[in-house]
Amino acid sequence: MPPKPPVEIDEETVSLLAKTNRTIGILEGLSRQVPNIELFVSMYVRKEALLSSQIEGAQATLDDILDP
């Protein structure tokens, strides 16, 4: 059941894991300050979709995305 080849955890990996853990903790703390996290995530996803469509050459605006 152990992975092959075995996973080697050196000092650099431990340092990266610790930094990642701290960063996730900061993100979690900041997310608790947002009054409605579901709304925030929904708007962020829509903005990301807009940016992706603009990269593909579509002429859309944020108003176009939000207009029902």
C-alpha cells in the first residue's frame, strides 16, 4: 500500500508544507471576515468566467455576465 517509490520528505518539503499551512490559515481567517462568503465566491467565479471569455476573444463585460 505505501507509494512506490517512497515519498521522501526533506527539509525543503517540510518548509513548503509549513508555509502552505500558514497561508491557508490566513485565507481561512480572512474568509471569516466576509459577511456572505457564498455571494463572494459566486461573484468571483463569474468574474473569472468573464476574464476567461475575454482571453478567448469574446466581447463580454461584467454587466453582460450579471444581466439576467
